[in-house]
Amino acid sequence: MRRTRQTARGSRKAVIGSAGAFAAAALIAGAVSAPAAQADASKSGSSTADRQARGAAFAAAKAAKAGVDWKDCPEDWGLAKPIQCGWVSVPLDYAKPNGKQIKLAVDRIGNTGTKGERQGSLVYNPGGPGGSGMRFPTRVTTKNPIYAKMAKAYDLVGFDPRGVGHSAPISCIDPQEFVKAPKADPVPDSEADKLGQRKLAKEYADGCYEKSGEMLPQMTTPNTARDLDVIRAALGDKKLNYLGVSYGTYLGAVYGTLFPGHVRRMIVDSVVNPAKSNIWYEANLNQDIAFEGRWKDWQDWVAKNDATFHLGDTRAKVQQQWETLRAAAKKSPIGGVVGPAELISFFQSAPYYDSSWVPVAQTWSKYVAGDTQALVDAIAPDMSDTAGNAASENSNAVYTAVECADAKWPTSWSKWDRDNTELHKKYPFMTWANAWMNLPCATWKTKQQTPLDVKTGKGLPSVLIVQSERDAATPYEGAVELHKRFKGSRLITEKDAGSHGVTGLTNPCVNDRVDSYLLTGKTDKKDVTCAPHATPKP
């Protein structure tokens, strides 16, 4: 869960990785003839997994020959020189590698060090699912000091995963309808409210099928991992160097399971629990619990800084202010557009990221002091931003498509109702909003797969796992579980911290170890616990 489907301009800031600028990129049809030496990957009598494995090997060999035709990026992509852009073709269905192809957008910036210092490409995925990695090379052009050492050794490479942004984008609903506000309050007051939300979820699932049906069965994490291997080959790298955050950690875990001998260095940051039983229904229930804990952490910080924000000097008083604000928005949407759903979309960025603590508190403080417009400006959708709205809708479509395709979801409404009603009693901040966001998976029209059993395979090197102890979006248990499954991995824990995405924060205890691993391949002999990064100052 990145955010509720009741999205708005404010909530887009809370996404795990922005969807990037939207551009139409149609499916590219066409047969590709296999070399004579290549066995037919779709021959009868072999399992789907076998055919997919042969298809992935075939596609990677083809991509290695073709390479990437690097050029200046299209002007409307917002990626200025020296960043370069290109395309990598992959099969829509790896069991049919000679069938329909789709084009994936990739970009890169060359390493800033010497030729002798270069260690290949470092490929990045920011999460989602539905996030674009295309802005990763800008960490060099903006001179972000955290990435300076790794940029000397590596070309920083980003990509739009299948279905995202420029890579054969999928859609489920008209983007302007998607962002329109106010939406219904996620917390139901009656059975009629639940019925209304169930209807919306089914309509959304049906819309995905109508608009993007051909893509949906192939929108799986294993297919994206296969795409990642084809990109690796197209880049000319024998082995993959990879940095994945949030959902990008699950993508990395699946890649490491499918292609253990193709991994050179892998860092996973803020880890999805890869246990088959957790993907994805249970993962979302576990988020609801973790979000409540981090919401309280933020309230404690707001109370501690009451002299600045004037929202209450205890957590209980801050919570009361929240309930007052929520009730007012429910009774009459603020500015005609900000109801409880929009408030949750905006406020959830504080439990997500420490970088949102100050701006969210400031906006709220202004509202309490009488400045309603500041809240409306921060949260209300910008209906004139058609490109941004399309990107937001696309990002959510991919999120839904991947999670629905990856695993079998409960189809019984009584189970959803029972589980979320119980959770809401103790963890009310996110529970129902999260449930409605994921409910389309209960009526999904295309095949749902069985999650991969993530495990260590032959040739997998030591993987570096980084995790904050109180992460809301990907609870700490996920890092522990992947650590068990990937033998020889090392876990860095940021203690008494909870921001999502640790490697991008300033914390020398973490940053120095990430650099050391990427530059030398070495990890500490034992797992490491780091003190937290600096708490935000109002």
C-alpha cells in the first residue's frame, strides 16, 4: 500500500517513488526470429516456468546483441543532458518470447570517476509497485552528496517497469475522474457505505480489464524481474548491481531467486516480507498496524514541538485535533474538495517519511490558526495538471495490477469485512483506506499467480539489507525474513527510527557501509545496529 486510491495532488508526494511524467507508449507488436541455435522456448510438453526461463534467457541474449541506442532524452521527460535515454524490448509473455514485444524506457548517467574506477551499472527501483526509477540519474546532476562515491564507480541507471510511465503504460480509469475530490469517507458508518465502496472497487477492477486486459496477466513481479535481467544484458553487464527500495526489495528478492548467479551487488532498503503467505493480502493488514505505530511517533513529535505548531502538548491532544479536523471535513469538505479521504492521503506521508513531518505539521498548524487555503492548496487535486494526473492514475493502476496478479486474494467479502473491522478497532488511521485500495483484487478478472518461494540459489553473493526499526510501509519483520532466506546476507538496522527509505537519508553509519559494499563488495562480519538519523527540526 502506497496510498489510498482516493488520491490528490498532496498524496502524490507520499508515493513510494513518483510515477514520473506520463507519455503514451503503445505496445510494440512484431515477431522476433530466434537464432537457429536457440531452442523454441514455447515448445509443448514443458512447464510454464521452464518456458519462461528459456524465454528470459533468449530475450537477454538478444538484448545483449542489440544493446541500448542511447540518445538525449525527449524534452518533455524532464531529464537534461548529460543524462541519456533509450529503450529495451522485452516479451510481453516470457513463455512466448517470439510473440508481442513491449518497449521499456531506460536512462543513465555515466560514472563520474575514471575508466579504471568504473564497476558497471547500478540499476535502481524506487518501489510501488508503480514507481518510476527514471529520476535516479538526477542524483548526480543535483550533486546529492550521499551518492557521490557510488557515482564515481557506477553508471546510475533508472527505468520505467512494464506498465509504468513510458513503458507500455496501463490505465484503469479516466485520470481526471481518478483525482476528482472529495471521495467518500473510507471509514464506513453503515453497511450501505461498505456496499458503495465494494461497488467502486469492482468498477475499478472491471475498468482495468477493459482498458488494459491484455497486459494484466503479465503484470507480475517475476516478469518485472525477468525484464530487469534483460535490461542488465542490454547494458552490457555480465552481472547486476542493484538498489531497490520498498517494493523494489521484493523485486530484488524475486530477481535474486530467479537469477542468483547473475547478481554482483544487491542492496535492498525498507524490505517487503517475501514470505509467500504475506504476498499481498497479509502484507497490507500488517501495514495497518505499523502505520498506527508510526502515526503515534509523529504525534509525539508534534506534541513535543507544541510551541511551534500549537496542536497540543500531548499525543492525546494532537489526536483530538486530528479527530476534530476529520469530523469537520466529513461534515463539510474543506474548500469543497478536502474530505476525510483526502486528509488521509495527505497526512499519511508523515508516517511514511520523516521529511514530511515538518511540512504536514506546518500545513495543519496554519489551518488551526485560520488559514484554510494552505490546507486546500496542499491537498486538493489540480485538475489542470493533466500530465500529473495521468501519471498518478497510471501509478495506481500498476500498483493494483501487480499486487492482484502476483497472488491469489480472498474473494469472500465476509473475510475482508471481518479482518478490517477487527483491525480498525485498534488501528484506525489507515485500515479502511488501505482495504478499499486493495479490494479490486477480490474481483480481479485475470489469472492470479502463486508467489515465488524466495530463497538462496547457487551463486548468490552476500546481499546488503537496510531497514529502519519502526518503518510503517514495510514493517521490520520483512527485513528479518529476507535475511533468513538469503544466506550470507547482512542486515543494517537503524534503531529507534521509522522513515521509509533509509539509504537516501544522511546517516554516516548507514551511508559509509552502503558505499563500502558497492565499492568493495565487503560487508561487516556481523549484522550492524546504527543509531537513528537526525530527527526533523521544526
